[in-house]
Amino acid sequence: MKNIVIIFLFILSSLNWAKASDIKEFEVEGFSIGDSILKFIKKNEIIDNGNYGPDSKFIEVEYLGTLSKFEYLTLHINRKDPNYIIHAIRGINIVNNKTSCLSKKKEIFEVMKKVFSDKEFYEAEQNHYFYKNSMQYTSQFYLGKKNTIRSDLARVECVIMDQKDLEIHGNVPNTLELIIYTENFAIWLESL
């Protein structure tokens, strides 16, 4: 348990939490929205993990380099963009259970409320959009248009897997996730 707390405090202290008004000013593991993925990954190393299908507008690329804050990091880019601009960043840590995840999420959310003090936010508890039997606990900030998913967004969430979904999808872990993405990505994601 002590290691989990130390790792979590390290994540909180090392994220770029400077007060900012533009999503491009935030950094996760050295990546920012609007950066070219080519600053970090060679073109021939960009591999679509296939989560969205072969004809999707965006692809999800798992960053396989060294990470200091998250166990996994995925970057989302427009499939046809020759500049490979990042539209979404998702940092993921595996958690043991709902109680520990919600506790960590709450601590991150309190920091985010200070950073986004002038932004509208909401909190929700809902079934996950893909893992239909599993729960998603979200704290989300709208960084553009108010009170709409069609906006630049920053959120922290817990995804707690249900036994039915584990039987359908295999051994999918419970996760604590920090996600930031552009309005363009949000509109596309909503259309799925």
C-alpha cells in the first residue's frame, strides 16, 4: 500500500499543473495536445492498435518508451494527418479496486479544480460506453464551450470492471485514467 501512495504522490507532483487556459499548455509524460507524435516516435514505429477500426478518422498509438508517471500512455492522431498531430492523450494506471481508485481520483480532482478554477466541470457515475456492465466514475472539465462534450476536455476517471464484461472481453483491469482531448476528437468520439 505504501508503494501505491508514493507512486500516486509522484504522479500528482510531476504532472504539469500550471494554471492554463488552453489545452495545448498541459503536458502528460512530456506530450502535449498539438505536438507532432514524430517528436517522440519514428514514423515507422507508429502502429495503430486497432481499437477504432481500419477506416476510423483517428488511430490510437501506444507509446512504448519510458514512462515515469503512468504504466501506459496512448496518443490519438488523425489517420490522414501528414504531420501526425496529437489530438488526445490518455495516461493509464492499473488499480486494485474501486475504493482505492476513487480515493486517488478525488485527490487528482482536487488539484484539477485549482488549475481549472474558472472552468465548468461535472462529475458522473455511469455505465462505461464500451464495457456496458462496468462502471465509469468521471470528473471532467470543459475547457472550451460550456457544459458540452463538444469541447476541449480534461478528465480523470476510474473504470471498474464488472464480472460479466470480464467474461466477454477477457482479463481487462480496473484503471485510473487521466485523459485530455480536443473538441475535434470529442466530436468524432461522440459519433461512434
